[in-house]
Amino acid sequence: MTVDMTTFLAQLGNRSDQATGAVSAPIYLSTTYAHPELGQSTGYDYTRTKNPTRELLESGLATLENGARGIVTSSGMSAIALIFELFPSGSEFLVSRDLYGGSYRFFEELQARQIAYFHYFNTLNELEEQISPTIAAVFLETPTNPLMTEIDVSAVAEIAHQVNALLIVDNTFLTPLRQKPLELGADLVLHSGTKFLTGHNDILAGVIIAKEVSLGERLTYLANTTGPTLSSFDCWLFIRSLKTLPLRFERQEQNAKEIAAFLKHQPAIKDVLYPGVGGMISLRLKEAVKVRSFLKELSIFTFAESLGGVESLITYPTTQTHADIPKEVRESYGLTPDLLRLSIGIENSQDLIADLTQALSHI
Ligand SMILES: *Cc1c(COP(=O)(O)O)cnc(C)c1O
């Protein structure tokens, strides 16, 4: 029976343990598994290779993104690092300009060591100008972080596939509830599982889902080889968190819509960047010098990095998430010092609006 994602997620792990009937899936902490006899295996040998708790989570995430295979790792960054193990040394990549600062830092690191080379694009035109048969893959985020620009995944997939380049999409901001890149032509989708998917600011995790079995198997092989796999306890917490993902995300998005509408009418705010979907909003203050006092005056929004959790956060990309992008580069594409990023939680929206109102009135 095919069911809605909400039903699928609420039931994740139920009926997985026929022997006891456990409704909440067990956590398999054992790192090693006994072999019945020489040449035989239960299917489990060593936890880096395969673990029942992780397997349940990985297959659930693959179903959610409509892919063939899921791989769960210790962080979003280790998921990205694992993906880049797929390519021969010296490969070239085209990357969306506005992206998570940690991804940029990683790409700069690979380039400095001459392991890979990166070219950046802001628009589809710039992508088309730079695409060539030497490009191994296109990597993008949409909506972009923190400028919230939406990129047409289907159009990029078409351009990438003309030269046999893979398309890799970081789907952290929208989750499969709002966007399924593999259905739009992407070959690999990844997440910082730390954000909306787990949603409680208490688990660091990464996810990769491959559209094709072959690429998925290669990534599984590489994960076993290099070992960035997530611990079984965190896999279990991840499964538990996924059960409430639709409830959390719908509430965060509804709150974000109300807050974005409110922010548009505030005289101290120059711009509100909200794509109309999801729980992330960026804004520009009219006066960048007011950033410090605005952050200080807020009492419900917490000044902290990260996003996607049940608690509302406010981030200053210039000194936090995007500090490793050189100032000239950042400012050239609009990541200016007046920009703040809000991650909307599940609190009462009127309380969040009241907090913003009082902080704006004091700056
Ligand atoms: C946080 C984040 C990452 C990195 O994930 P970690 O879990 O922090 O390693 C990658 N991409 C995006 C869009 C993110 O927000």
C-alpha cells in the first residue's frame, strides 16, 4: 500500500522487529556480529560496513527522496566530503555561488591541494557559459544560503547532462517534503541532517541519496572504506526525529510566512528575502551598524549558528556561517554586512512577532 509521507514517517521502524513486535525500532549498539560458520554471515559483520539501525534509517531516507540508496554520515560536511571521493583527482566542478560557507571552505581546501577545481555561477546563463565536457559535476543549493535565491533544478539537470556531468543538490533548506531533486533530474541529493530532518539542535548528521543503484553502491563502498558513518544511537534519534518532521516543518513554514509578511512592513528593514516556502528568512537592516543591538534586544530568537530546529535562531552570516568566504567575494554577490538570517521554530508565531517588534523598536 502506498501511503503519504506523513504516514510513512510516523510509522518508520514500526514492524521492523518481528521477533519482539517493538514499535520503536531497537538500537543495535553491537559493533561486531557473530558468523554462524565459516563462509556464512547473518548479513551483518561489522558496524562500519552495515548496522541494522542505520540500515533502517538509510532505506527510509531513500524512500523519502525517491532514490535507490541512502547513506547516512556523521555530519553534512562528511556527506559532502564522501561525494567528492567519487571523482578522480584533478576533476572540475561548477558550483552555485551563494552556498553554505563550510561547503565553500571545503572546495577551497580541495583546490589549494590541487585535488579538484571549482568554478562558480550565479545564474543559469553563467552556468551555460561555463559548462563544458571537462566538468565532472554541478553542485548547487536551492534556495541558496543565505540569499534564498531559487534555482531551477530541472533546467540545471538538462544543462549538466548534456555534457554527462552529474548534478548534486544540497536539499537541506526545503527537505523532501517541499522539493525532491532526484525527481527533477538530480543524480545525488544531500542534506545536513543536523538541520530540519532531525530538527532539535541535538544531532549532527549527514545524508546522501543516490538516484541510481550503481552510484549508491559506490558511495556505500566508499563510506565503508573511509568510515564517516553515523553511530547507531544517533541513527535511532534521527529515526525518532523524522516521525515529527512533517508536523515540525509545516509549523515552521506557517510561522515563517506570517513573519515574512510582518517584516516587509518594518521601517528599519530594507529587504526581506523569503521564497514563499520553507522556514528560512533572510533580511537586510537599513543600517548595518544596528545589527549588534538588534541581536542583543531579541529574547526569544537565539543568536546562534545552525537552522531547522524547533527553537527559532538568528544568525549573522558575515561572522558566523559564511565567515570563511573572503569579504570581497561575499559582498560581490550580495552577502553584505546588513544581512541577518532567521531560522523559524515551532513557537507561537505571535510571540515571535512580538519579540521582533520589541527588538526593532529598541535599536
Ligand atoms: C549546515 C549545512 C551544511 C553542513 O552540515 P553539518 O551537518 O553542519 O556538517 C551543509 N549544507 C547546508 C545547506 C547547511 O545548512
